[in-house]
Amino acid sequence: YSPALTDFIFMTKKISYMFITGPDVIKSITRESIDFNDLGGALSHNEKSGVASFISENEKECFETIKLLLSYLPQNNMENPPIINTNDNPNRLNSGLRQIVPKDSKKTYDVKDVIGEVIDKNTFLEIQPLYAQNVVIGLARLNNQTIGIVANQPKILAGCLDINSSDKIARFVRFCDSFNIPLINLVDVTGYLPGVDQEHGGIIRHGAKVLYAYSEATVPKISLVMRKAYGGAYIALVSKDMGFDRVIAWPDAEIAVMGAEQAVNIIHRKELKGNEKIKAQKVKEYAEKFLNHYEATKHGKVDIITEQKNTRKVLINTLENLMTKRERRPSKKHGNMPL
């Protein structure tokens, strides 16, 4: 038996451990000294390695979480997820989103507050909450239907995608696709995280896993652009080329290759030469011309524009329209995921 073959691993603090080679073997071979807990304890695998998905204070809490998880899932991959009445009004308005999400795209907020506002009340089960926290994933219900949620977390690394969050998203997307669970992305992302360590660590390869997972998934796929979706991260989480069925955007959403300031620095670098006045004007012109949903809608990149307060209703209607979606794939053994 290998834990690596399971979809989710539950660990309990102080009594559960996992490792390939234990502390004694490591010390004899590498001379490194470490105890059981720091090497393979619940916190280590939930926070650092990403091997575990859930952490519990005790066994009772662990078993309760397992039962809760199972309530979202079908008995097998041939069934649809169970429908459970949550008694939440499908027409409930989301007036609170204006206070949760700042209009200034440089200000942060907690995307979990957005999730809680939009889904059926108190139904969000977060998966891997301590690992790669710049992305939030989990199961929830929307108008009683089980859904999988992938959301950028602006308060951690500005919600950028990096190596660990790419792996986190890709594995979750493939899980949802395995059990007929529709996917909803809540997108507010500036791109992939830049840096030498990221490039040398293989961000291209890891980032490609996200693209592969979404493009291969046949369940309903919906993306909501809340504030911004730039560059490669836009392609992964929003692009129609990845097979997203519906792309929804709030009125102030920005969809572009990059932000206005970064674009101006590249396009007009020769004429700027430190002139802040010209730079400010160019940034304003670029933002007005390209950073708006009209440009994206004109090119067929966005299907629906909705006010924040109507987000829940629009997501429910969109999901209902896609529940009968069926895709036929070419007969083949399998593709070659960039592992």
C-alpha cells in the first residue's frame, strides 16, 4: 500500500507519521538529525511537503472530516455527486462582495470570504489549507449541487501561481474530473510567480500540469474573473483554449497579457527615460484601451458580464445550463502529462 496512490490523506497531530526512510536511517546515511514529528508528522506533510490533505487535532475530528468529505462524493465515477438540500436561497444577492473585495486591484482581501458569500452557506470544505496558500481549493455546494472550487488568494503572494500551487490545482482538478464534480474558478491573478528559484525548479513543467489538467477535464468548467487575469495564469485559469465552458467577469475585471505599468515599461521604454509624467499618461491610455472587459468580450474571451451582487445567481444559472454537458474524447490510451 502506498499513500501516494490515494486521493486524500488525513493525518492527526502527535500520533500519525509518514516517511520513506525514518530519522535513524537518515542520521546514519546523511548525518542529519531530526525527530519523527519534524520529519514526517502531520504538520510537516500538511504545510511543507503537500503529501497530506487534512490535519486533525484528534482521531474523532479526523473521522468526522472523513464523513463530511464523503458526503460530497458519488459512490463511484459512474454516478453524479449527491444532491443535498442546504435550504439556501438560489436568488440570494451578494451585496457583501463590495465590502469584501477592494476596487483597487493592488489591495488584498481573503478570497475565502468571497467563497463563503457565493456558495450555499457553511458548505465549503477546504482541502490542503496549509499548503501553497496562495491558492485555495475545496468542495462546496451551489444550489445543493457539489462543486469543486479553485480560487486565487490575493493575501498570499498576491494570488500568483507557483510550483507548489500548480501541483495543488492540477491534482484537485483531475480528482474532480474523476468523480463528475463541476469546477468553478474564482480568478484574481497577476500571473506566475517570477524568480530564479521558480525557473530552475521547473515552473514551466509544473505550470503545464495545470493547463493539461483543465484541458483534459470533461466536467463543466466555469471561470469568474473578479479583478484581474493576466498572462500565463489567464491561459491556465480562464482561457477558452483550455476548454472553459463559460467565462464570467465583473464589470471592472481586467484581462490582459500583463498589467498596464509593466506593459508600458516594455512597449515605451525608449521614450520614457525616467519621465514619470509621460509614463503616467501612457499607463492611463493602456488601461483605458486594453484593461477592460469590453475588449475581452469583443474577442469572445468573456461570455457574461455581471454585477457583483448577482454573482451567486449567475453562477447557479450557468451551472444548471451545463449539467447535461457531455464530451466524447478520441479513443486512445492516454495523453502524456508533464510530470
